[in-house]
Amino acid sequence: MTLTVQKVRKGRKFDQVLQGARSVFMADGFEGASVDEIARVAGVSKATLYSYFPDKRLLFMEVANAECIRQAREALDSIDKAGPPRQVLSQAGHHFLRFITSTFGVQIFRICVAESDRFPEIGQSFYNSGPAVIRAEMADYFREAAARGQLKIDDYRLAADQFGELCKADLWPRLIFGITKSVTDAEIDRVVDGAVETFLARYGSGGI
């Protein structure tokens, strides 16, 4: 049976196990995280942990997916899709950049990349649970804004990808490569403001 079709059994201590696993994975990485340590931090027996997650990869995927789904939901809830492009782009860009530059966001990305050759389903699952959802929602917004005459876009998904890449400029690479350890709100504002202006210079119309 492959990892992608395994079912997660939920029970009374499920959230407790996830919280403990999240702490250990973030401290030790996927490879360094031991089942013994996860069980200890979660305050459960190894038997209980294995009853929920017979495979450590499955546990990591659940932790990453839960956080990514939560972030995606928060982002979508915070965005007024009826608003003008400048407002929506700023809202989406700030939420996206805050997440990917957070300690959790950076560590999850590094773990997914480090394990992608051996366990490609980890990265695929993480992408599908969050980034793909946001990409689709932004593409839908761009389609609606274009219909209202606020944007001039033909390829909505490409435009969504381009805006995401604009928001990664400067700060995210420096965090990923260890050049800097943290970013400020002012730095995030600078990058997002620049991303919005650049995007609108390419795709904007008179109704922005």
C-alpha cells in the first residue's frame, strides 16, 4: 500500500499527537525526528502514536498539511474578493509573504525539499493542500476582475504564479539561503508594495 492511499485514524489524542510532532519536526527536521521523541513531547505512548500514524512520513504530511490548510483558510477569509485589485493584491501578498517567511514556513519548505527525492509525495501533498488552493482562488479573482474591466489578463493561472513570485523577491531567498534569520514588517511592506505596483503595471487597467 502506498503512502498516498493510507488512511489516518482520528481519535481522542489525535490533535495532541499532531502538536507534539509539529514541535519535534520543527526542532529536528524530518530525518532527525524520532518516534520516541515525538511520543514523549506529545505525552502519548508509542503504541498510541503508531495507532494513528503507522508511517512517520504520514505524520509529517499531516502536520504540514494541517498548517498549510489553516494558512490558506485564513488568507481566503481575510481577502475581500469583491474589492479592487490593488486592495486584494496587497491583502493576499501580505498574508502569503508573512507565512513563507515565518519560521514554520521556512522550515517546512526546507524539509519538503530535503526529502523530495526520496519521498516526492510529501512535497506534492503540501503543495496541493495550500499553495495550489491559493493559486486557484487568485486565478478566479483575476478572472472576475478582468470581467469587470479592472485587469487585462489572458492567462489567469500564470498571472497568479507571477504575483506569487514577485512577493518572494529579496526576502525569501535570503531566508532560505541563511543570509538573514528574520524579516521585519517594514521589509514585508516594501516587497509587497513593489509586487503590487509591478503586477498592476503589467496587468492593470483604468478600474484599479
